[in-house]
Amino acid sequence: MNEIKKFSKGFAEGFKDFGNNISIIVNSVLLLIVYILGVGITSLIAKIFGKHFLEMKLSKKEKTYWSDLNLKKKPIEEYYRQF
Amino acid sequence: MYILGISCYYHDASAALLKDGRIVAAAEEERFTRKKHDNSFPINAIKYCLESQNITIKDVAHIGFYEKPFVKFERVLSQHLEMFPLSLKTFLSSTPSWINEKLRVVGIIKKRLKYKGDVLFIEHHLAHAASAFLVSPFKRATIFTVDGVGEWTTTAYGIGEGTSIHLIKEIKFPNSIGLLYSTITAYLGFTVNNSEYKVMGLSPYGTMDKNKNPYYAKLKKVVDIKEDGSFRFDMSYFIYHYADRMPSKKLCKLLDGPVRKPESEITQRHKDIAAALQLITEEILTKMLNYVYKATKCKNLVMSGGVALNSVYNGKILRNTPFKKIWIQPNASDGGTSIGVCSYIYHALLGHKRNFLMRDAYLGPEFSKQEIKEFLDKNKITYSELRGEKELIKKTVKLIYEGNVVGWFQGRMEWGPRALGARSILADAGNPDMKEILNLKVKHREKFRPFAPVVCVEDALKYFECDKPIPEAADFMLMVYPIRKKYHKIIPAVTHVDGSGRLQTVRRWQNPLYYKIIKEFGKLSGIPILINTSFNIRGEPIVCSPNDAYKCMMGTGIDYLVMDKFLIKREENPQDMWDSEVYAKD
């Protein structure tokens, strides 16, 4: 009886690991497709038009790298949003 | 009215509970799960907060979260778009956690807490700003927040007045003093978001003369600093904007060698690099703060963000800038934002007047005498009970004076990364061997790291060259000051290589028992200064419960443990002894 229990427990754990590995593979494939088609194409188009997403350009001309934030109290409804 | 603040999913998850404007409970999740810097949903910290007030989630009027997740995700996507195809690996590794939890915060909060109300999302640096200003002693103050990164902001300044906060300008990701410090921390073989303070401690061993330290000029090539302190990085020296590592090969070449392997020898080159980093950090921050003062014209300064834990620099601020007063929250890093969130909702959004000053950091769990006794009896631990406060003080002081290392577990646990006399290890600062004894017996930590002194506030100026009046931030061990030269040899165990000490000042009303111990030790030894180091072993969070404290003592060389009125001697409990050294990690 104990051996059967042990076997079924091991089987269940093994099956769970198998399922996890499958989901990792499927997720990775799906994410790879999203990365190439979504991120990749958008990135290429942006590069063609000279659009940059991060502030990485150094400038001798600019006197400051501070940028306006102007963050102050907004109507409370604004804070229910995650953006 | 109860408001719950939550921060999680980056590092140092925490929860804080506000009751009618007063912060009544706050704790970090790591203290309960025993995983250092635990970033998971702080269910245990929340549970503690609610239980401490005997309430349930139904009594909570609002819950606030410490950032705007979608704005942060926008930044992460921008990194992938900018750095395609180099960011493939991090895209594959990090996107599932965004989909599964970080973008589903509302659902998770409602499900895990069975909460039916709404969740408010406060911008990360606004949460930092609120955590510093709204619980500070100032009605009006300049606010300066500086950390690794929030949504986009890495540095911001503004003004706080009454219950309102206005953040005026910012520096955006990927340009970040916090991330520069973390990059060099990683380069020096220490763990990021954990060991930055070690690099700060290592820096005085290097050449602090800008003209003589070769790495100062080299590191300056990495960052373009304007006169107003604003800066941008040459990102070819970094890879953190697209990889899960931080320094680039180009940075390694610039610094004359590869990333140092953890636990390998620390050479003079490493020390000089740490010194150069500290020098550049201080240069940027000083320029920034001078500029910020010109913009705000307010001489009170409050600071928050991980960089505000750079106590070496904090001790220099009032000398190098026009600011006259400074206040820093004890938990200035991300963990502290949960306090900012609930304070901002209550005061700024709901318009209630401020009625709370954070004058001490004792906001965590406490254990009654009965609970401790039950724990000791249940586990068949040999102990003695001291009769009253007088005997407790006398006995503890005597043990410390005789060269013992004493675990000190009293009252409510501290809020923030520093042990401040509730979960501390105490020892004699005047014992020249004590640094080695503590390292050997207890902490198993790097030899270059200094131990911190604790002194009653009225005695501090005699031994330390502090700002006058001594800022309250020193109560939270956030200011490093020079130790007066004639005392360097009197308190060698807490005198760092450059003659400085990261002192904790104690005021009687904050913690009367702790205060009396220090005073009594002064009467016995002639020097009213103790070593106060956190009650943990390297790599573990500070102890929270009697079980954690007892386990820590039995796994280390702590000689005695004083929990409430109970005195436990390690040698009398041989059955529980074990060696924590094998578990000590970065």
C-alpha cells in the first residue's frame, strides 16, 4: 500500500514537473514570437524614423539633463488607475 | 480610519498601517519569511499590521500601492524596444512575472486579502517623497528622492508644504546614481540591492584624493555631469538596460580587469574603485543639492530612496550645501514607500492635517513576557529571570563590560535596515579585539566592514564631530561623522579606517531601557558608547521573533541573549548549538 502511495505521489510530482516544463517551453516560444513580431518590428520602424525610447544621448550643448516632472496632487480618481 | 500601504515585487516588500494619520505598524516581509530582501507579496507583514490593531481587512478604508505598474511596464517595454535584439533574454525571463503578478496587482490584493475596496496607485517617487516629508518634523521642506529607478524617475526634487507635495523636476532611467552604485557593487563582486553599503564601507580603504586615485578620472568618463548636478551616462559602459547583469565589457576594460569573483581577495585596485565611486557619487549629489536649494530656497531637507542610505555622504550634506536641517526616514529605501503611500492618501488626497512625527523606528512586532516565557519553557531552554529593570541593566552591562557579546531583544522590532536597540547585538566598543571577536564569533562578515557605535544624544558631541544640532537622522544610524581623534584608540572597535563612525544617537524617551544600558555602561567603563550591530548572521534578515533570536544565538558565538527580563546563556543550552558559518553568505 505504501509503495503504491509512494509511486502515485512520485508520478504526480513528475507529471507536475513535466507540465511545468511544457508550459515554460510553450511560453518561451510564444514570447519569442511576440518579441520578434511585436517588439522587433516596432523597434526597427522606430529606428528608421530616428525614434528613441530611452534618454541615452549625451550632449555638450545642453546645459542640464533635468527634465520637467511637475508631479502634484491630482483628483483622487487618477490614483485608482495603474497608469 | 485605517489605511494600508503596500510595496512589493521589486525588492524589500513591506506593509504599513496608518490609523487616523498615525503610522501604527510597519514591517518588511523578509522578517517573517526569513528571506533577505524578500520581494514577494507581503502577506505576513500585512497580517502582522492588522493583528497588531486587532482589526480585519474589512476595517481598512483604503489600500495604496507604491507605484504605477503600467507606467513601469511601459518603461520596461521601452528598454526592449530600444535595445532589440539584445534584450531577448531578459524579455523571456521577466515577462512572465509581469503577466502573472506585476500587472495584476489589484486582483492579487483583492484575492489574497479578501479585500473588496479600491486600490490607489501612487507614483514611486511620490511615495518616496511622502515617506520622507509627511512624517518629518518639517512643515515646509525641500524634498530630494534618489534611488535605482521607479517607473521612469531615478532622481527627483520638489517642495513639501503642509500636506501637499510638488515634485518639480526629475532625472530619468537609464541615468541613475543608484544604478551606477549598484553596477560598481556588482563589479566588485557583491550582490546588487544588498551590498551597496559594503562598497561604501570599503571606500575609505581606497585613495580618497581625486588627483591620486586613478579610477576617479576613469569613472568620470562614464558619466557626463552638468554644473547643476544633472547627469547622463555613457551607456556603452553598462548593460543593465537590457541584460540581467550590470557592467559591460567596456567598463571592465576601463577598470583594468574582470568582475571580481565573490569571496575572492579584495585588492587595492578594488578599494580604489570603491573610493572613486563614492567620490563621484558625492560630487554629483553635492552639485545636485546646491542646485536644488537654489530652486526651492528652503533650508529644510528631507531625503528618500536607496541612495539616501549612503550615510557617509549624509554626514557631509549640511557642511557642503546651504541646507540647515536634514531628516531621513529610517527605511529610506523601497521598503519605506509603504509608509509614504498611506500617508499620502490620508493627508494629501483626503486632506487630513498632519498629526504624526516619526520620532523612532519601533513599528514592528513585539512579544510579551508571557509569550517569551512560553517559548522558552516549551523548548526546554535553560534561562534565568532577572528581577526588575535594575537587575536587568546591571547584569547586562556587567556582561558587556566583561567582554561578552550580548543579543538584545526588547520591545517592538525596528522599521528599516538598521538595528536600533530592539533587535541588536551589543558589545564593548572600547575592547580593541571586539571587532575581530564579533566577526569570528557572530557575523562572519568581511573584515573591512566597520561596526557601528551607539551613544546617548547628549554625549555624542564629546566623541563625534557631528552637525549641531545633531540631526534626528542620526537616531536612525543614517549619518557618518568623524570620531574625535583623541578617542580613536579609546573606541577602536567602532573607529573606521578613516576615523569615522556610523553612530546611532539615542534619546531617553525613544527607548528608555536601551538608553539606561548605555549610560550605565558609561558609568562602569568611563566610555558611554557600545557597539550596536544588527542581530543576525550574514545573509539573513534581522531576527524578528524569540525563536529567530534564540536560533541566531545558538548558531553563532553570541554569549548571552537578553529577551525581555530573561537571560539565556549559550553554554547552558548545548543541545541547540550549531554552526551558522556554513550558511553565512553575502
